[in-house]
Amino acid sequence: MSAPTHTPAPRALGANARLHWWALALPALAFGLLLLLLAGSGQAQAHSGATSSLVQVTEQLLNAAG
């Protein structure tokens, strides 16, 4: 006696298809970081040691944005 086999219907990709949050966030983050590297490469200077790296990254982000 064999049991009937049911194959699940393939999910249709359409208006109801959703992406995970990281599917958009990771490429956007990578693009932003690469853009930051390109924008800051012409302003390379020696590290003075007075400011933290977090402050420097924030300054670079603000310079790149504005």
C-alpha cells in the first residue's frame, strides 16, 4: 500500500515577496564604507593620538555627508 505524495506548490514571487532587513542594510553599509575610504584617501595624515578612533570615524562620516 503506497501513500499518496504531495509536492508543495512553489511560492510565487510577486508583490508579497519580502526581503530581510540585512539584505538591504549590508550592501548599503558596504557601499558607505567604501565611499568613506575613497573620500578620505586624499586627506591622509599622521595620527596625533589626541582623539579616539570613534571621533575620527564620526568626523569622516560628517565630512563625507556634508
